[in-house]
Amino acid sequence: MRIVLLGAPGSGKGTQSQRLMQHEHIPQISTGDLLRAAVARGTELGRKAKEAMDGGRLVDDQLVLGMIRERLAEADARRGFILDGFPRNLAQAEALDKLLATLQQPLDAVVQLEVDYGELVRRISGRRTCADCGRVFNVSTSAGKHAEGELCPRTGAPHRLVQRPDDNEATVSERLRVYDEQTRPLVEFYRARGLLRVINAEGQVAEVTRRLEQALHARAAAKAATAKRSTKAKRVANAAKRPAKAKRTAKAKRPAQGKRAAKGKSARRARR
Ligand code: AMP
């Protein structure tokens, strides 16, 4: 399955991608995570991306596209992928379309996670990430507080929770503005291509995962049903053609039989 998760910062794309990755056995590709890793490693890409990220703006399209091209060429992405945080504007969506057409791997679905503005701000301010395993927690919910007490699967010690530098109040409002201006138009872009599914992403994490999987599998089931209907329609059309051909052959033979019969009659008359 090749999926895009679309949604504002704080809508749960990261959390849901991680859960989906375990259920569907396909990798999560988060451009935000890839960029943060590049910043942490101090690579040239990281240095170029850092300023935009700190200000809550989008990183240059060419940098992000180069990164995505490389990531999609890796072996694990051949089984499918969940794109989290990419594409973020129309230019990126069009470039992705072209890239996937070249790879002959078109998208199966785009799911938009819908969350109320106030809830987005609440979630972002409570968001923490384990510096060791990358798991995302929300310390403003009781489930998040409980999970915080569990041990990190990487280190076996308690999770080391850190707040993202761009999860501060000023940057968050800029990120939400950028989402409305540049990313929200993708909803119509994908709706027009028949790929869009919208789900309510508020409520318990597990309940949102259930809605997400239902949306994905309803789409796959509809696709399979359409394919089955078109195969059946082809079979019926072919069957309808066959008797017509047979009739034509039968008609074509009749005059010849008539001639033979007539010949037979005149021969008998001649003998008499
Ligand atoms: P995220 O973790 O998806 O919220 O992304 C964090 C930051 O990384 C964003 O605010 C952008 O500065 C940058 N970023 C992530 N994905 C993209 C993208 N597809 N295009 C441009 N910038 C991105």
C-alpha cells in the first residue's frame, strides 16, 4: 500500500504512521524526521534546512524532493510506504505524481486527519519525543502520562523525553498558518484524483487508528470490487459477441445448402 497522510501539525500523522507501519509492515517516511536527523548530523542538507525549520516555514522544495527521491529508491519502499509530512504544497504533490509514475508505483490513498484548531495547539504543546527510540508521547493526556512511565525498547531505561524546538508557541502559529496556506489546497488536489479519504482524528489514539484502517481498507475493497465488476462486464460482453458470430456463420451457410438442394431437384427432373 502506498499512502499519504495529510494533516496539520499536531493532527497525529506521526503517531498514526508509526502504528500503521507495525500493522501494515511498510515503512513510515517522515520528511520532518529525515530533516531533523540531517540537522542533528550537521550535514549540508541539515544546515540549509535548519533556518526554515526553526522559523516554522517550509524547507526549499528541491532539497526535500532530492531527499524523498533517495528515500523512495531504498529497497524497503518497494513494498509500499506511508508518507508523513510530504507532500506539503502543490509543487511537491505534482513532483511526487511524476516520480511515482516513473517508478510505476501510483498512490493508493491519501487520508486527511481532521482535528479542531484548539485541540491541535493543545496537542503540540504537550508533545514530547523519546530521544532514543523516537516514540511520540502527549504528556497532556492521561494515556500519554502512563506511557511515559514505560521502558524504552532501545535502551531498556525510562524514555528520555524531549520537546521539539519548533513546538514553541510562536513557531506553532506560523506552522499552522503555513499549513492553511500551502498544504490545505492538497485536499482538493487529491479529491479531484479520487484518492482522498477524510477521517475524524480526535479521540483515543487506538480509535483513530481503527478509523484510519477502515478508510484504507474500504478503499482497497472498493478498488477490488470495481476490478471484479469490469472483469465480469468484459466476460458478459465477450459472451454476447459469440452467439452473434455463430448466427452470422449459420446464415452464411444457408444459401449454399439451398443451392445444393436446388441442384439436387433439377438433376432429379432431368433424370425423369
Ligand atoms: P514535521 O515534523 O512534519 O512537522 O516537520 C517539521 C518541519 O520540517 C516543518 O515545519 C518544515 O520546516 C520542515 N518540513 C517537513 N516536511 C517538509 C516538506 N515536505 N517540505 C518542506 N518542509 C518540510
